[in-house]
Amino acid sequence: MKDKIIFWFGADFTQFCMAYYFQKKYDCEMYSIVDITDTPKTFFKNQKLIDFKKIWFLHDQYDKNIEPDIEYLKKFEKKYNIDLWKLAINERMFYNFNDFYKFKTNEILSIMEQICKFYEQLFLEVKPNFFITKLTAFHHLELFRKMCVYHGTKILMLSNPKISNKNIISEDDTKIDYVTNLDDVKCEEKSFSELRNTIESLNAGLPMQKQLLGYWEKHSSHSLLSSLRPFFHYILSSNSNIHTHYTYYGRTKLRVVTNAIKLILKKKYRENFMQRNLISNYNLDSQYVYFALGIILERHVLIGAPYFTNQIELVRHIAKSLPIGYRLLVKEHPGQGSREWRKISDYQQIMDIPNVILLHPTFSESDLQKNASLVISTAGTTSFEASLLGKPSIVFGDVIYSHLKSVKKVNSMDDLSKIIKHLLEIKPDSKDLSKYMKVLSENIIDFNFWEFLSDFNEIFTYNGGHVDVKINENELHSFIKNRESSLDYLAMCHIQKIEQHKKMML
């Protein structure tokens, strides 16, 4: 019997382009859930590049005006052991980060209920063996991933393991499949210096943060001409998504344009404040703990550390937990500029906390990590980079490098002070990290997602400035053929992962 494989397709088209070569190599029944806006929907309805047995469009499956069935949702939570409100309140579109629409409680519950019912019907109808997806950034995709776990559908999720130009395919972006600990890993112990050289060679000389900053700069800072093209395209478009997609509710053209102008002004005003008030020069000779602020709206905070999303409160808790003699240095993330920086009131609150120094985003990251006694991040790359320097670190969410003994996850604020004091007294060795790097090197794949996404946006979505665009099948086919080598390789990596899962299930 042929395997049944569900693909999730979103606005970046990575999995779709890969599926073109996947179908040529793997004989299976292919299905897809399409999470896309209205205009490119026509492409998926008519395309002949990939032969799907059935396609569902996610945003056709709900209507916010239907009253929710609370009893159904109660039973759903109990059956799947999924906390629906945890997903909903951390959904950027439902709460706290939406400038255009304030969702009512029943609207949220209604949308979630209908999506849950759609997913349950899909599992009954298809009974998929495998699920191929991008990283789960929205609640509706993370919900489907969790339901796959319940149903025994093996997940192949493409994500980044905190190394530039590399990716990993796994069931969970915070784990390496079939690795429960590092105890039985045999390898030659390398020094921290040798391990840093290994990472540098894997990064091809481009650290992860610099790669992301390069992507954000390219796709958020355009010339006037390149900014006007998506603007006029948007103004002349039908804008039907405000009626069909919960992610677009309230986004009238006037409100979108007005909001865009406000954001430009806010960013400039905030940058002026930061230039005047955030510290650019600081003597790092005294003892300190370093906390790296994460980017607001990022998946690794909203989904990866769901109970620690208030980073101002995190700074307060860390400051309360420090032993006397240590200062807390907090640095704004350079990538926060892609979100117009934080509110000035947020910076002021951090600056007002005793024993806390707020640093400008241009402050040297490497110097901060090198001289710190302890490094703390929500669930990001900074703590992993600290381990390469032989520094202990703390995270507040699950991370792929959690097997390292020098990395401790905080589950309760009651434990924070004790964990900090413990880590300040230890000196990590490189043996543990050598084992982790061996395991990681055996599982990473040489696919540069950010480069692929950048190329796609440049050709099809006005550099990412407007995704509700028509997709021409011939142009997309040409794009796919021009990247045959990398996409064919990516398809083969997915097939090898399927074969690994089958072998482990025997």
C-alpha cells in the first residue's frame, strides 16, 4: 500500500517547490493543506506541476460568525491533551500584536473549533503516514503538528538548528529525531576553540544572526521605487482577504496605509530615543550576567516559550535572582528593527530596574558573550553561541541544544535564583559539546532556506512586500528548474528521513 503524505504549503512555496522533485522520486499518494491568500489560490486550483489526490484550503474551513460549541472543544482538549488557550493567546493575530482587529472570545473559539473539526475529518478521511511542513509559526499549523503526534503521523519539519546555511528535518524543531541523550555518543573530544572553528566552517563564515540581519535588511529596507511597486499593487487589488482570512480581518486599505506610515514614524522616533539613551560603550571588566532580548512576534518565543513572552517581566525576575556582585546587562536584538523596535515605554521600564544596564543593539555581541559569567536567552541562538565559548547558559523554552549540561531550562520562576547560582559556580567542559556537535553534524542538511526564500520573494512577491499576488505556473516552473540541484537534494533528504522513520518503526 502506498504511503499517504500530507504537505503544508504557505506563502514562501519552499515545500511546494521541493514537492515537484519529491513526486518524481517517491511513489505515494500526495495531499496538501494550502495556507495562502486569495489571489495565489487560483494557481493551486489549476496547477499541473504536482499531482495531488486532494487539496484543502485552510481559510475556507471556518466562519467567525458561527457560535462555538464549548462542549466539543472541552472534549477535544481532553482527547488530544492540547491546551487550546495557550495556542490562542500566543497567536499573534488573536491577541496583543494585531493593529487592525480585536477578536472577541467567541470568535477565537469558533475559528479554533472549526479548524479542529476540519483536521479531525482530514485524519479520518486520509489517515496520513507522513506530514511534510515548514516551521510551525502560527497556532493553526502547530495545532496540526500536535494532532499528527497523537495520530502517529510522522512529521518532517524543516527548521534551522542555529547554524547558518544549514537546516534539519525533524518531528520537533527542538529535538533531533531518535536522540534522547548524549551518554552513548562516541567521539573525539575537541577543545572549545576547535568546536568554534567547526561551527565557523559550517556557517561558511556567516554567523546565524548576521545571515538573518542580511535577510531582514534586504527585504525591509527598499528604495522608494521598490516600495512603490507593492504599494500600488496593493491599492489596486481586490483585498478580499479581509472577509475570508482571520489573519487579514480589519485590514482595510486605508487602515493598512495609515498604519504603515505610523510605523515608519514610530521606528524613526524610537531609533532617536535609543541613540540618546541606550548604552553603546560599557566597561565589561566587572562581573555580569548577560540577557539577550528576543525579537517580538518570533516563533521561538510565542510557541517555544509560551509562558515567558513578557520579556520586561523576565528582565525583572532575572535581576531579582542575581547574587550580590553581579550586574545584569541587557541588549536589544538588532533584528527587532524589522518590527520597528519596541515601545519607548518598554525601554524605559528596563532602564528603571535597579542593577540593570540596557545596551544598544550595535554593542558587540561577541564581546558580551566572551566576558559574561552567565548568558541567558528566551530560547534563541545566543545561549548556544555561549556554549561554544565555554559559558553556562539559561533558556526559558525547549531548544535543540538542550542536551548540553551547561544549558539549563527554567520551568518555574521559583527555581531561577537557584539555577543562576548553580551555573555561576560551574565550569563547562567541551566533551559534552563535542558529542552534540557530532550528532548534529550527522543530521544537518546543506540547504540554505533564507537564500531560497530571498530568491523567491525577489521574483514573485515584491521582495516580500506583498504576498497576495498571482503566481504564473510557467514562471514558477522555470524558478524550480533553475534550482533543480538544491531542490532535488532537499527532496532526497525528505525521502531519507521517511526511510529512517520506517526503519525505526520496525
